[in-house]
Amino acid sequence: MTREHVTPPKDTSWLGFGAVLAAIGASICCVGPLLLLSLGIGGAWMSALTSMESIRPFFLILSLIFIGFGFRKLYLIPANCKAGEACAAYDVQHRQRLIFWIGSVLIMMLLAFPWYAPLFIE
């Protein structure tokens, strides 16, 4: 009696969530105070958000690593899908790649926010 070893499908949704959270962490020093000021919320405690500038490079690199892992998963690693499975359909792959690129552009815009934030202050 032989038992076939079946590997469960790997859930890689954490790659996208990780990239978004790292991008938010990288831009919290600049986006946070601007967002709060635009909502009319102010105070001396907001200076604590700008003190996070020192850890921004860590989150920036972490965001780029997650985006790289997502790219690797979508384009470089061949899919282990059998014919008839949802992941083998062209529409599903196309939709995943489209969502990846839209998300990556939004993350890059969030990461670059400290460079174009002064345009909104004037």
C-alpha cells in the first residue's frame, strides 16, 4: 500500500500584505502628519511620527523585497497547476498579474511620498 504525498497549496497572499504594511511603515513619518493635518488634527505629539524617519530605509528595503518575492512568484516560478484548475486559467493569471502591477505602482507612490510631499504643502 503506497501513500501519495500531497503538498498543500502555498498561500502567498502574505507577500502583498507584507509589501503594503512595509510601505506604510516606510512612509508613516511623512504621510501620517500630512494626513492628520489635512483632517484638522494637530498637536505636539505629531512630532513622534516624524521621528520614525530613521527607520524608513529598513521599511523601504522590506517593501522592495516583498515586491520582488511577488514578482518571482508570478513570473519566475512555474505554476504547478493541472489542467482544469482555476490557477491554470489564463484569466486568473492575467488578473493576478494586473493586481500585482497596480499594487506595486501604488506601493511605489507611497514609498516616494516624502520626495513629492512638499508639493502639497505650498
